[in-house]
Amino acid sequence: MEEKQSEKYKEARNSLSDELKPIFDELVSHYKYATMRRHGRGYVSYIVLAELVKAGWRLSAEPVKQ
């Protein structure tokens, strides 16, 4: 089942070029999972994550299993 995306998500994602959108989606997924795990809710500031992607954030290594 696909999750409905908020207007904030769409606005942040649409501020990116097509080549950056998959990177943004991956970062959102990882961040949302981490906040659910640590805080019990998946709050994400989409515009901040979009800014990180624009600043050059990229997954550079395989995640460490915890």
C-alpha cells in the first residue's frame, strides 16, 4: 500500500531536479525509519532533507547493522 504524501513532501521533492529525487526519497525513507525506531513517530522535515540533498548528501557506504 502506497503512503499518501503530504503537500510539504511534494513541495520539497519538486524543488529538486529529477536526478536528485531518488536520492531524496531514499533519505526520507531512512530518516523516517530512524525517527520511528527512536521516537515512535516518523516526523520528517522534508524541506531540510531536500536542502541536505542539494548540499551534496549522498549515501556513501553500506549501512552498519545494529
